[in-house]
Amino acid sequence: MSEQLLNSHGFLQLNLGKMRVLVPQHEVQSLESTLDISVEKNDMNSIGNIINNGVTQNVFNFDDKLNVIQSMSDSRRICVCLQNDDVAYGVTCDAVNNIDLQEVKLVELPECMKNKYCPVLYLGIYKNRVINVVNTSTLNNVISQTDNLN
Amino acid sequence: MEQNAENNIDGNTCKAWVLPIANDMNVAVGEFEMIHIISEWLRFYTVPHSPTYCNKILIWQGQLVPVFDINLYIKSQYSINNNESAVPDFVCIVAYRAEGQTKTIQFGAVSLSALPYKVDVTDELFCGYPDEEQRWASIALSCFQHAEYGPTPIVDLQRIYCPEPFHLDMVRVS
């Protein structure tokens, strides 16, 4: 998974308040407006759902500590639809930027910072800021773990 | 007492840096393991859902360096949550050899409550860990009796920064 991530053609930066999260471009299915989110909830932790390529997907909202929150934030304008082989869902964010891998110096998350609940696979320095590289699977772990806490 | 050969002065005495990690707690590292003290304002970045005792990172000389709060690790039974930990008064940069074939020099940061200072350590100062209930054995090599502050564990930086999976006890709390 890690090599596949590093071989990704690029990353999409999601701005979640102060938090900057990078997801691999190949896992991004589409960008939608948050205006298209239906408030009908199929998952108790979601904020609603959205139809992406004819398929209804849960949409989740994360705060700037990457905790799942069950209400929509005013600043969220974009819904990023993510998909891998196992799961598909939407994530709301304030803004997105394309980032080329060449511009980002990535290092693996230090061993002492790892645990099975941490979605961050790599850390990077981009324009003198620290960015967190996650993927659809590890973000989904945070969502699943939120289920366990509730 | 395990000794770093590089530190050995007369075969029995070696120099160590004492790192104050809290008002009531010190640890020690070898003379050449601590390489920089940072006393000015620093920008810390929090890595979400990392262990509370090590959820901050800083940029030092263009590198990302994890900041380990040894006091929090030792005293906290519940080590993982997504809360903010306190910003340290000082940090020092330490160097250690990475595990694996390359054994490259890696850097880490330790949260401090006061500035470090040097002491001489001898075998005769060997003593037990400050509190057997705490988790010193998982990160310390040995312990010596500090004349003023009592038992001072000598920490193993490789075990702190390169723990085997789940070597550092981690308990999830909501």
C-alpha cells in the first residue's frame, strides 16, 4: 500500500480548517458541491449522503483534528468523493489543491507516532507547513473507530 | 550499568546529560546523544490520532522531528487520545541510530521543563527505577542516583523512537 501511495501520480490537498490532508489522486472519484448533499443519514456518524456516478455514498465531516463530527461546518464547500477497492464515501472540506509529488518531501510517519488508529501514513513539508498524507482506507479506520466510541 | 564506550572517561566514569522532563522527574542520555537545545519559541504541529505522549512534530533544520514527552508516557496509563498535549517549555534534539541494515543517524526531540546539564555517572551510583509501577523498563537501560534529585533513569533513545509494534503500551480512550 505504501509503495502504491508513493507511486501515485499526485495528491489532492484537502483543507479541513487548519488541518492539511493529502489523499492520493487515484482514489479521488469526483468533486461535488456540498449543496448536493442530502441530509438523510444512512450512517449515524455521517452528515448525509451524496449520489456519485449513480451510487449513494455516505458523506463525513472531519474537524481540524481529524475527528468525525456529525454536523456540517459552515466553511465546507466541497465534497471529495473517495473510493478504493473496499469502500467509497465523501469527505467535506473547505478547499482543495492539486499537489505534485515532486513538490513534497515525504517521510514515513515515525514509529513512535504510529498506532492502529492514526490515519497518517506519511508526513510532508509543503510550503513550510506540515501536511498529513492519508488514504481512503486509513480515513475509513477513523470513521469506523468513531462507531466504536459511540 | 550499561555504558556507551564513547562516553567512557576513565573506565568507570562517564558523562551524561540530565534532561529535566518535569519538575519532579529527570532522565539522562549519553554525552553525545544530545546535540541541540532549543529554548526559543517553536512551532509544533499535531499529528492527529497519534499517541498523546508523541503527537507533536517540529521542523528542525529542514527535517521533521517527532517530539516525545517522556513524563507523559511514563505517568499516563491512558496514552492515546486525540487531545492536545501541553506545549513544552524547551526541547532538545537527540540523535540515535535507526534500526535495520542502514543504521542511519536519526533525530528526535524530547520535551523539557528546564534546561539540561551535564553530570558524571559512575557504576557506584546504580539504583532502581524511581517507581516500579511506571513503565521505565520499556524505555530505560539503567538508572543512577542523582545527588540532588534521586533516581535518574538512563533512557534508550532507539527504544523510544523506534519501538517495536505496540512495544510502547498504548491504550485507547475516548
